[in-house]
Amino acid sequence: MKKSYRIRAVQVDLARQMETIPFLKGFIDFIAENHYNTLFLYLEWRIRTKTFDIGKNDGYTAEELREIIEYAALRGINVIPGLATLGHAELLLRQKKYASYSELREGITGRFGQSFTPDFCPSLPETREFLDSYLSEVAEIFTETPYFHVGGDEVFDMAYCSECRKKAAGFEGEAKLYLEHFKFIHQVVTKLGKRMMMWDDMFEYYPDILPDMPRDIIMVNWQYQENVSGYRGHFCNLCFHELMEQYDRLGFDYLTAPADFCWNNIDTSTAHGDKFKPMGGLLTSWEKSISLLYKYFPTMAAAGQLWDQMAQDGDAAISLAVRQLFGIDDEPFIQAVAQYANFAHRMPKVSLNSLKNFAYFGPDSERLHALQTITSVLMQYPGRLRDTRAEFVLNDILGDCVLKLLETRCRRACWNVFHGQQGESLTALEKEVAEAGAKYAGFYVCHRRKRDVSNFQKMIDGWIAGLKEIGKKASAAWIKVLFALPDGYGAERVRIIVDGQQVASGVFKHGDDPFYETYFFLPEGITVPKEVRIEACGYAGQGIAYVCAKTARGKFIPAGITGSTGIAEHPEHVLLPNVNFAYLGSQNTLNSFHDRTLAEAVHSITVSLKKEK
């Protein structure tokens, strides 16, 4: 049997959602019971120091953090801070006082056409001085831990400012700029007596510099697909290779870092890691501003059991975790929680845009019935569990199931409306959403600061507003685009222009679905649409399989291609109602990353429309 992981860590994302000190202490108790030895506090810029103080309501003092560290130490838990020393510095760079440290400080736009970037400029001496000072103060707080995690992920605006462009005239220079910055950070961390950890996704773009990184850095490898069988790239055409094999060959230590929102991701990440030599696992947990953490306790508990070899495989680990967490031996209950653990993902985040966006094959009936079954089983157990914490976990799961069911029903109802079919009343669903939202908000404020519920309430309000808008406009006039996007990480910006009027602008996706249809409402003045122009610009390209429109005058379908610009592969495919697709932009996403002129080019097709007979 494989030895247990040396590092068994679980994350709390305090950068996106602060938690109270009492909650964090209770969380430490929970993870200690479940065989973890490390708590990873992902803080970014929430630590209040003399170098940077984000403010009383938005950060943690040294005293508060020391209280957590000392409490954790009594339970055998090491606490590692997660910092952001290049990208993900928005909490700091959005403040006017620190905007001068930004890579886009000169008023230029970044890789995705935006005017703001969360990335530091690595060329400024002031940046290095600032980071050195901040890291030094953080080290005075986190004295016991041997590790500092310094970020390094998703740095998409490298070498945009004039200073960086001098050093990075070509792509090799950009890669070197990234390398030199983290060599500097490594020097600072080493000077402070710590060992550096970092996310490893940027080596997809800069693979040539990996052998030049200091070998004592611990690489943290995150893979969030449901079934992990190897490394799969983010944004880079899902490039697949064995990165852990490369780490073993080069002599790096590394952690496998699955996500709390899908048990199968954790299970398969662990099984894949068993073929190599990871020193441990870090269970990541992200973006919980509209969701409490309790619903993820079953997967967290199961991962701790699995990584300390308390269970022989994933199925045994989730079963053991559920039994111990809830004090329940009923097999239907155990199976319902285990099934939910693969459905958990994130709390529904519903808006007008999401309610007009559907998988090509329509609503997922299997998901609907599975959620109904899970909910009906679990509804029998409130008040029957071992303790208050178990009741919190179950209530959080049930609250999430109710909202997920409503999301699924709302999507189905909106799909029916756009397809002219009978379905549930949107007005009745609005009322159910409001009631379920109010109930979960009441549960939410019992466990967090009252002010934090505003993010959840804003989502509920947007959900209800979206249903109202579709009820008013879906029977009027719209244009439908059947998109094709083989790489769900793509981030191509799309504009849709009908008869000279822009009707949509944004990045349009539907999870990992390669084919999906999105509806866009037409302005009141367009009753007989004659022409639609679809533009794509940015990073990763965009497929277009078909386009059509409906108004009070009838249905309108493609008549012909009247123009194209840039790269527009097979525009004729848009004319036929099937899934053969035109492709706007480069299909090789790394080309767009390496060649900014290609990423900035506008690719388009213009389609004339005719009334369907």
C-alpha cells in the first residue's frame, strides 16, 4: 500500500470571501478530525501589514492570524499563507495608491482587451521593494510554517508596459521575464527561511523555462476536470502530457491539487498521482462568496481519509467520511450524499445571460431527476444527525439542492419558451426562487457576517430579473447563434451586429459543452432582419455553426455569406442547419498567446438573412 501523503492540505479562499475567526477555528477542528495536517489560507492581499493594509473590514490583523495559527498548532495543523506576487493582485492594484505598480498603468489594454489587470509590473524596482517588504512582514506572522505559497497562476498580461516590452521584444523575452521575477521571489522567500510553493499552470505557455526554475520550489498542479488521467492544459487547446513525470525527472517536489466541488475529480486525481511521486495533496476551494463551505465537508472529509490511507479507494473513502461526519449508517443516505458530492460544483449563479444559453442537446433531464432523488432522500434526515455541525452540513446541502433544482427547472422553462413549447410558468418560478433565496439567505447570515449576504442576494435578484425579462421578450424578437467551442477554456470576445446595430458583446460559453445555442434579443426597430455580422477577437477562436432569427414577421434563416475578415475558416458552414462550423480566429490557442497581432485581429463573417418559406 502507498504511504500517506506527507502534506495533506485543504484550502479556504479568504481572498474572495472572508470567514470569521470562530468559523475558521471550527474548520480546523473538522480537518484535524479528518487526517489533514495543513490548512492553506488563500489570502492574496487580506493580511494587514504596515506595507499594505487593506482595511479593517476587508483584512485580517497579525493578531487574528496568530490566533488561528496557534489554535491550529494545538491540533497538529500547519498553516500556510497563499499570496499573490505577480497575478491576482486586484485587491491591491484597484486601489488608486497602488495603481502605479500595475502592468497596465500606462492606459494600455491587456490581452483580453481590458483596461485593468490584476498583474504587477515585474520590471519596476518599486514592485520588488514592495513585495520584499510585504513578504518579510508576513513571515513575521507565519513563523512556524516552513512554506510560503506565492501564487504565479493566470498571469495573462505579461510584458505589456513600455518597461517590460524593452525586455521582451519577442515571446522568449516574455518567458524570461516571468522566470526572472519568480527567481527574485524565490530569493526573498529563501532569505526568510521558507520554502516556496507556486501554481504551475503558466508553464503551459512558458515550458522552456521550467528546467531553469530552482529545484526546491514545490509545484502545485491543479486539474479540475471530472476524470483526471494526466495533465490537461488550461487555454492551450487542452494540451495533454504527463507533467508529473517531467517533475520526477527534473527533481521537483509537487502537490496534486484537485477541487472540492467534485468528488470524482479528487478520486481520479489521487489515483493518477499514485503512478508518480507527489509529496502531497492540496484540496483547493474557490469563490465561495455566494455559498457557504459546509456543503463541501463530505468531499473534504473523504479526501483527508483517502490521502492518509484510512480507506483503500475513493468509494470506501466517501462512504467512511459520510458515516463519520453524519453518524448515519443508512445506505440510501450514504449513496445520496456520495451522488451529491459529484453534483456539488458551485452554487447556482443564474442571470439573464445564463437563462438564454443552452446546451445544443437541450435540458439535462438526468440531472433534474437525480437532484430530485437526492433531495427527497436527504429531506428525511434533518434532526436525526449526530451533532449541530452535521445538521449545518445537511441543511447547506439541502439548500443548495433546492436552488440547483430551481436552476435546472428555470433553464428548462426558458428553453421551452424559446422553442415555443409548453412548460412551467416563469412567474411561478420567480416566486419559488424568491422564497428559496430568502430561506438560504437566512441560513447564510447565521454563519457569516451579515454584510456578506449581499453577494448572494444580488444573484437571486438577477435571477428573478432574468426570468421577468425572458417572460416579456422571448416571444417578441430574437436572434439565435449556434456556437461551437471545442476548448471550454477559450476566451474569445464576440460581437453580434444585426442591420448595423450591436445586439451582443461578450464571451459566450456553456460550461464544457462544445455546441451550445445562445439567444439575443433584437431591438424593437428590427422586424425584418436582413444581415448579421459576427465578429471574434482575442484568444482561442470561436466556432459558429448556424444563425437564425425570429420576429413577429416570421423566422429568418441564412441566405448567403456576404463578407468575411481575418481568419474565417469555412464560412459556408454557417448556411446549413447542422453542427459543421465556421471558425473565427486561430484554432491553435498558443499562436494567439505568442502573437499579439493575431490575438488583436478582428475575424468576422457577415451573413445575409431571408424569410423562411
